[in-house]
Amino acid sequence: MTTIAVSRRRFHPGRAFAWVLVGVFVLITLFPFYWMLRTSFSTNGALPSHSNSLLPAEGTLDAYRRVLGLSSVSEALEKGGSTASVDFWRYLRNSFIVAISTTVVQTLFSALAAYAFARLRWPGRNVVFTIFLSALMVPPIFTTLPNFILIRDLGLLNTFLGIVLPNLLMSPFAVFFLRQFFLNISTEIEEAARLDGAGHLRTFFRVIVPMSAAPITTLAILTYVAAWNDYFWPLLVGQDENVRVLTVALGIFKAQTPNGGGPDWSGLMAATVIAALPVVILFTLLGKRVINSIQFSGVK
Amino acid sequence: MTLTSTARRLRRPMFRERRRETWYAIAFVAPAAIGFVVFYLFPAIRGVWLSFTDYDLFSSGEFVGGANYAQIVDDKVFWNALLVTAEYVVVNIGLQTAVALLMAVLMQRLAKSLVIRGILLVPYMVSGVVVALLWQWLLDYQIGIVNNALDFVGLPRQSFFGDPALAILTVAFINVWKSMGYTALLLFAGLQAIPKDVYEAAAIDGASEAKAFWRVSLPLLRPVLALVLIVSLIGSFQIFDTIAVTTKGGPVNATRVIYYYIYDLAFNRYDFGYASAIALVLFAILLGVTLIQLRLTRANKSDLA
């Protein structure tokens, strides 16, 4: 006991080196985000001459004004922006619409299905579940091509419905994830509810859902982050400005090189800050739960 | 006679209850099942059909037999794409696993703090598009901070995205940065699951920290490591966002990975038939990789069990 305490306190070159490594990893992770912030508060014209300064180059909020559509075209041009209209308020709103609707509906229907797979007895249950699971094996692009044709034929290109529909009703992962948790709930509580005369629907909402609040929340966060960050599908079906989500808007913004000069870096960094911030905030508030569930999936 | 009728009378409510339960189950599964059939099952079948046609988004598409598959065999761009993807996967997975393993060991041996784990996970939570744009700025040839740093230590500036020899490595590196914290967290969980007494026994036997890692941690971590490898490997084959934002497959075809090639064929050249055939080949490759991996994993079932 004492020897351990002593050896802990003694300076240990190996341990010190290990701590330095930890510091390096944290620095490598955080510095790019710092640089993103720093650039977003900079003036474009001053970036080349202050390219090594740790502080914003001629600090200003112009970049944010520009990407939020608050400055006039001539003003934007003058500050190294492009003539194309950018309105990240709108893209932010669109991303919220897509991510929130996907999260709510997909989690609800996946949970209902997971409950039926975990708790109800019905013929063909395991076969149907296995077929659901097999979808996890298919690379998304293989089904994306026909899904694009379907959405186009339904006339849903450039609509919110077209963007959310393929992921709205279920995700194989969500069904699988929740089923694992529902399987572990003790049957006694459920039976007690049934004896009290509660139907299946009531048992689900009054017993199963409250008891699984933690995994359902975790799943909802993961679904939200995935929907928020998705680029491929909205790029295909939602380029129109009215439904353009942040990821697609960033790609288009990047492609609009201003007349003369390089890309509008401070504007681009301001836009990435806007796109990243909601997820980072969500993660800061609920990160502990996400970390624990990822670790859980690692051991299982 | 009376006995069986009593039994039947007793069983009848149970039968009815079973039927009720089945109806409820059908109602509960229905929305998800519709989503599954319409957006997973039906497109999968349609995708196979498309791969045998010359469908191009505007015509109805004629059945062309195995022509698309015959075309793949002679398609130099396809083979190059496969090669570039393989290069990306090897660099990405190799580097990521090595770095993540180091991070996981550090997390377990000294930095158990949740905050540190949280910080290291942030890049994984942020969109691939954001990460791609951020690194394109950091690596900018003229005024990017990384090139400035190279300049400072006396190394030549590098055109990270413009140099064909560097482009795919750059993309691989960016995605290592994005996912290393996530992979480390999975491996950390695996390390935590190894019982303490194994280490104690090793320490009593006089094993050094390094030896304990190679002889105890690593072998016992193998099942988790295998699982993590297979999941990240499959994800790695589907690299798209970074390339779509930065290089768009270039310079020349240096970063035209298979996913981007399929996208390009379908949505820039409207060659859905041919694109579907390549997507199916990709599916077959991933299935093969998974099966090989699963076999290896099963052969190495946890030494703890």
C-alpha cells in the first residue's frame, strides 16, 4: 500500500512522457477548432499578412454578417465574399426541420417495432427481425440510386419530405439497438401492468418507454447527429435553396469562388462554426450519455 | 368429452389473447416495415435489376444482360478507383487503429477523465463536410497554418490536395483525425473489460508496463479489436464527403475512390445501370471482407472466456 503511494508520487519519466502524449492528442484535436473560430472572426483581406497570428486577423463579425445574409452584395464583395446569395439562417432552419423530424418519427416507429420484436409473441417474428437486420449489411449507395429514382418519380425532389422520407419510418440500427434494451426489461413489471388491465399500447407508453428513457435518449441523440451531419442524400435530392441543409449549403458556398482572390476563408469558417455549433452544444450537454453508450457498444 | 371441452373453454381466451397480440404486433411493426420494404428491400431488388439495364434517368432502360459487368472488367477507371480506395482504406485503418490503440492505453493507464474522452470525441460528432472544409483551410498552400509551420522548420510547402502523390494520403489523414477519438473510445471500453487481476498477476511476475501491454492487453483485446476493425473497415470503404468537398476525385483520378466514382457515374453522367453494377460489386467486396473478418474473429474467440 505504502510502496504504491510512494511510487505514485515519485517522478516517473515514462509517466511524464505519457502525459505529454495525452496533451499532444488534446492539442491536435482542439487546435483546428480554435483556428476555425479565430479565422471566422478575421477579415479576409488581413488573413495573408497575419497568417501566423493566434488572434483573429483584424477582428470583426463581418464574416458572420455575410453568411447570415445580413450584408449587401457590394459589401460582401468588398470583404472577399461572392455575389451569390448565402443565407445560413435559412439553412440552419432547414437542418433543424430535417434533423428534428427524422429523430422524432424514426425513434418512435423504431421503438414500436423494437417492442414488438422484443416483447410480443407472433408468428414469423424472428424471420422478420433477421430480414430487418440484414439491411445493415447493404452499403447505402446501393439502395440510394433506386431511392433517388423513386423520390424523383414521386415528384418529391427538393422537398423536405423527399429529404427525410428514406430515413423517416425506421433505421435497422435503431430497431436493433432498442430491441437489445427492451429484451432486458423484467417481464414481471410488464405483466403487472397487463394485470392492471393496460393494453399493449398503454404498456408500451407507460411502462416500457419510461423504463428505457436512457437508451431512447441516447439513440435519439445519435440519430439527430447523423441526420444533422448527413451530406450524401440531401446533396442528391435537396439542392434548392428553400430546402438546402447546412452540409449541402457549405459545399455550394465553397464552390462559389469570389471574383478574383482565393476562397472566402473567413466566411467559410464562420459558416462551419454555425454548422458545427448545435451539435457541439448538444454533445456538451449530453455527451456523458453518448460516451457511455459508445463504450457499451464497444464491449458488447 | 366434458374434460376436453373444459380444457378448450379454458384455452379459448388464451387463443384469443394470442391473436390479439399478433394483431398488435403487426400494427406496431407496420410503420417500420413499410419504411423497410419501400426504402431498403424494394430498392435493393431494383438495384440488382438496374445493374442489368442501361437505365439513364430519362429512358425506361433496356435489359442489356451482363454488358455492364463486362464493361467493368475493361474499365481502367474502375480498377484505378478500387486501387485508390484500397490505398485509402489501408492508410486510414492502419494509422487510425495504431493511434487509437495508443490513445486507449493512455486513457486507461492515466487519463481516465471523462472530459478528455469527451474532447477527443468532438471531431467525430462534427459533420464530414465541416471537417473537410476546416482541413482544407489549415492545409492551404499559400496561407494555411500547416504549410506555414513546414516553412518555419525549413521544409518545402506542400500542395496537400493538388499533388497526386499526396492527395489520397491527405484525405486518409483527415479522416484519421476525425475518427481516432471514436475508435479509441471503443478500444478503451474493451481494455476496461479486462479484469484487473490479470494485470496484477503480470506485475507479480515482474512484467514491465510495455510487456504487460504486448502480452496481456493486446491478446485479450483481440475480439474487440477485430470488431472495431471490421466496422471501421466497412465505413472506410464508403469515403465520400471529404472527397466531394475537397478534391472531387482529382487531381486526375488520384482520389476517385469507388464511392465517388459511383456517384459521378450516376449523377453527373446519368449512367444508373453501370453505376448500379459497380455498387453491387462494392456490396460483394464488403460482404467478402466481412465474412473473412467474421471467420478470423470466431477463430480467435476471447481468451478470457
